Amino acid sequence: MESISSIPSHMKAWIYHEYGNIEETLKFESNIPIPHIKENQVLIKVVAAGLNPADYKRALGYLKDIDPPLPIVPGLDAAGVVVRVGSGVRKFKVGDEVYGDIIDFAVNNPNFIGSLAEYAAAEEKLLALKPSNLSFVEAASLPVAILTAYQALERVELSAGQSILVLGGAGGVGTLVIQFAKHVFGASKVAATASTPKLDLLRSLGADLPIDYTKENFEELAEKFDVVYDALGENEKALKAIKEGGKVVSIVQPVTPPAIPFRATSDGAVLEKLQAHLESGKVKPILDPKTPFPFSQTLEAFAYLKTNRAVGKVVIHPIHKHT
């Protein structure tokens, strides 16, 4: 375990000082002060960080109105080890292995230091203990995607016996939506779209009807669905694929009513609630074959994420080697 005295005063991190394309604005700096923690926060030694489209959209300034002032260290998803605890922290102790979406946009001053740093401060309520069967890389792949998958299915009240169509079934969120719909919510039929080489993956996750979007248009199928989960931003087409009284939930803005726009809320309590499904293997993290990318290749990892070709999630590791 790390003693307090062995925590340095400065650290390495990826940081941008202006808004723009993340591959151009993001710079590697090795002399950034270690974040101070408030009484409700812990300091995490980051072992792995998951990347999300929200990271590069945020870098373009899409969240300017709720972001802290520049400069910003990006990265929402973190997995690592607690090395300091604030005086008000009750759930965690030094040495705990934790994970979570560490940027809470609901608070007035979200952290400017995200997970693409050697150390990050995070509010206790955003974190959960890492499931015992998952590696740091697997855990870092989950928080934003699993919260987005699960909370949106709750939002549209998917219930046992209903049918669902997942648009973008092989992506970071889609791979989890299929598993939750089938194995946790008890959907009677799960359909999902992907390109030809990814159809076997959809089947392995629990999709009853894999749809090759390069060969057929889902909105023209005779079969209609109770719920369409739109992870691609195709909600106008999605609205043509629901039964009367069906619901479309979309995680990509802008959203055409009556489709429901959705953004996840970072919440350690939800991660705790989902722990049993992860530890039982009912729900598994899906990692892109290129993952993990080393910390030094974060720019290449973002460029790859932007191609939209990733299967499952892209993770940066090791930021710290964990022995």
C-alpha cells in the first residue's frame, strides 16, 4: 500500500488549454499539481481510464456552460486505488480498489482533472468498489456506458416480455444494453443493428435478431418494437420502428420528439446495485481488440474512437502499474 509520503506533489496528465479537436489541443504535461481533495472526496491513483465520445465532444466546447474553466484534463471513467480519503468519507479507505464516472456535471464545479492523469480526486458518492472478478481495464471500460445503458432502460420502463431494438448494438453502450435487456430486464425479443462482421458478437451477447444495417433498413421491417434504444442518433427512423404506444430513447442529441433524450447521471450507488450482475457474469464488459492503449498513445486512442469502428470500449492502461 502507498504511504501518504510517497504521493508526489506533481503528476503527469493529458490536458487541453483551449477548446477544439482533441487530437490537436490535447497535450501531455508532466508537472501538474496533484489535486487537493475536499472532505467528501478521495484521491485515486489511476490505473486505467475508459474513453467516451463525451470526452471529445466536451473538448469541442459542447458542455461549456457546465464545465469548469479551462484548462481541463479529460476522462470520465476511472479505475484505480484509493490513496487518500477526505475527513467526511465513510465508504472507502486507503488501499480500496474503486471505479466510477468521476466527473459529476450535476454539481456546480465539476472537476477539471479527469481520469487521464496519474491521480484524480473524486466524490465518494460517484464511486463503487471494483467488482472482484474484473481487471482494472475491464472496470474502467464500464461506468459511463453501464450507467447510460441501465438508467435509460429504467427511464423507458422496459419490462419483462417486451421487445427492444438496439441501434448500434456493437458499441460501448449497445453491447451492454443488449445484455441488460435480455439477461436482467427479461425482454422477450432483442433486436440489434451492426455491420456484417459484428453480427456474431450481437448473438453472443443475447440478441435474438441481429440486423445487418449494410443490407437492410431497420425502419422498414414489418416487425415493430416496444422500445428502440438509439445509441447512434437516428431517432427519426427509430420512431418508425416502434409499435403504437412504444418508446424511443436516444443518447445522441439533438432528439426529435416524441423520442426521449437521455443522459446518464454518475452514481456509485447504481454501480453497487449492478455489481451482482457483473460478478455473476450475467453482464460482461466488452473491450475493443485494440484495447488497452498505453498512456503515451492517448491521442491515437481518441482518433480510433472517433472512427466509430470500435467494438465495445477503448481503454487507456497502464496509467500506473498496479502490483
